[in-house]
Amino acid sequence: MSEQTPKTTGNGFDLNQPTIIALLYLSSFVVGITGIIGVILAFVWKGDGPEEWEVSHFEFHIRTFVIGLIASIVGGILMLVLIGFFILAATALWVIIRTIVAMLKAQNREALADPKTLWI
């Protein structure tokens, strides 16, 4: 099996598929809809025969989206009793941290140790 060279831009930033999904997730805090595009791409690219290290990233991104969505819905409902604001803030922070950690690992083309964990 031949070793593939990473495709990088001029500044050394590797724009691979998991990185694209992570960037879409992060931009969803500004734009809104890009997180949905990111999870759709994760499902599509997961079925396209990705490299071994990418499989853990796709699963990690899908779980991040689903758990973040559920927590956001719960936080939105609980805003009626004011605790929802804290849940929404914690969920946003959790998604941002997970996404940045996954993006940094994707830049090194490293698999995530346990994509099914709630933590990093």
C-alpha cells in the first residue's frame, strides 16, 4: 500500500473532509444552517469508503451534532424556568471544544481514540 501525501494549501492547513465538517459546525454559530450541512456531509462521506482515521471523525461529528441538538432542544424548553440559558451555554461550549479538538486531530490525520465518548 502506497503512502498518500496530505493535500495542503500554501499555509500548511490540511482541508480534509473531517476538517470541512468541523469548520461547518463552527460557522453554524454565526450562520446557523451550516451545522446541518456538516452532519449531512458526515453521513455521505462515511459511506464513501473513507480512510481508517476518518471513520472515527465522521462518527464523532455525527454524535456531536445529535447530542448537541438534543441538549439544545432541552435547553430551549427549560428557558421557561431560566435554567435553559445555562444548558444552552454549556452545550455551545461543549460543541465548540469537541469540534476544535477533532479539527486539530484531523490536521494531523490522527484517529480519535473513542468517538463514542461524551468527552474529548
